[in-house]
Amino acid sequence: MYGIIIYKKCGEKMQVLLGTNIRFPNLGIELNNVPTGIDVFGFHIAFYGIIIGLGMLFGFLIATWIAKKTGQNPEFYLDFALIAIPVSVVCTRLFYVIFAFDEFKDNLWSIFNLRTGGLAIYGGIIGAIGTALIYTKIKKYPFWLLADTGCIGLLVGQILGRWGNFFNREAFGKYTDGLFAMQLDLRDISYEYRSPLAYLQEKFEGRSAAMERIMEIREKTFLVDGVEYIQVHPTFLYESLWNLCLVIILIFYTKHKKFDGEIMLLYLGGYALGRVWIEGLRTDQLFLWGTPIAISQLLSALIAIVALAALIYKRYKVKTK
């Protein structure tokens, strides 16, 4: 990023990258020189990747903790995680690439560069559920029991993973002057916010609402100490906090569940409801091909309806037994 300082130690070059500032003006918070990562022996390691990795680790630890509390064998979840994690990572990238292929069509090798972001959580959820269905069938293990245990770990991973978006200056929302308004250096963010109008008109053809959000952000910038900032909703923060509340509820409710699968349905319904709202604020949405429909918002609405309907039906069946 900006302001690279180079130190020499033991004949090796070590780079300390000083990032730009991130401001929350209505909260009176200014975070100075927030980097995107660290350089180790000339190799840039993005905080995005580090945080995603930590999310996976802590998610696995939570899942094994719950397995132990509920009388299951934690080793079973280790074996499952060794398969499910790489499959889910591939699926998160694949989901993103499918709905944002224009970003990669001129340089297909960039598909494999995960350090710049571009992972869609719904791809990971689909990958994890698909892996669980196959794995439990092979091992003759109750799928819904594994789902109840693993989904809380998945949610913990999502809580941490969203902070990778913070360091990457991405996954933010439209303009706001609300309490949590976040200011980002214009130089840090994607090309849309400083590109020619003709480029935007071509990219967002038929998507007037998305275009209007981008234009509003561009038109309402702020100059602070000679630096131009945009001001937006920190939607990554909203989702992280929503998920934190949800995971606390699910952990405490686990011992009171009425049937296997109830925790999974609560997770899917609760997460999807929050995502419908949050996705409506974002400006970097993935769209259903040839339409102005945000794919994650549509998918969230469908998941919320199906999960909550299934939850009501199952609880009714349990009650009437």
C-alpha cells in the first residue's frame, strides 16, 4: 500500500507496510496506517487470508468443543474438517467466480489469487453441506446431528472472516451519515468509485439502483488533511455482529433443542434473515446473470423462508407426537 518503509536485518530485507487511515467520524474513531498485510522475506501475506485461516481454526475448535459437550467423538469432526474445509474454500471461490466472471475473463490465472478477496460465503455453506451429506452417508453417521454441531463452528468462522473484508477495504455498503459511518481512502477501494462515467454505464447497464448507489458515494466524498475519503455503511461489521448474537443464541439453545437439525435450521433461517437486510445495503453485490437481482439477497430470502417453514413444521410434528 502507501508509505512503504524498508529495513535491513541480517542481510535480508523486511518490509513494513504502512496502510492508509480508516475513520469512523461519528464515533470519533480514527485508525491510523491500517495495513492490508505483512511482508515476510519479500512475500506479501494479506491479513484477509490470515483472518480466513483463523476463522476456520476457531470454527473447528468450537465444533469439537460442542461435540465433546454433546457426547460425540471430536476425532470424527477432525476427519470431517480435513475434507470439508478445502472443499468449502474451493466452493466459496467458485461461487464468486461464477457470478463475477467478467473480473477474471481477461486473466484466468487471477481466479487462483485469493489474497485480493473474492470469496462468497454461500458457496462455502453449499460446499460444507454437500460434503456433510456425502461424508455422513459413507460413515453411516446422523447427518442432522453433524449439521447441528458443525453449523455453530461455521458461524464462528463467518464472524472472524468478515474482518478480512475490513482489512481489504471491501464488502461495504452505500453512503450513510449514520452513527457507524465508515470513511475509507478513495485510493484503496475498487475502480468503480473513480472510473469514467462511461465505464459505469456499461458495467451497470440495466442495474440502475446499483449505479445510483455508486454515484451517491462518488458525489459525497470528504477531504480530510488533503486525503479524499468515501463514507459508507460498514456492512462487514453489521454481519459480524449479527452472527455473534446468533452464535450466542445457538450455543445456549443447543441443550434445549427438540430434534436433530433444529440448530441447523435456526442457523440457516437466522443468518439468512440478517443477510437479506445487510445485502440490501451493499454496493458490491453479485447479480443473477442478465438481471438486476442480487443473487445473495435472493438466495437469503429463499433460505430464510424454507428454513423457518421447516422449523415450524418439525416443531409441530414433535409437539403432536
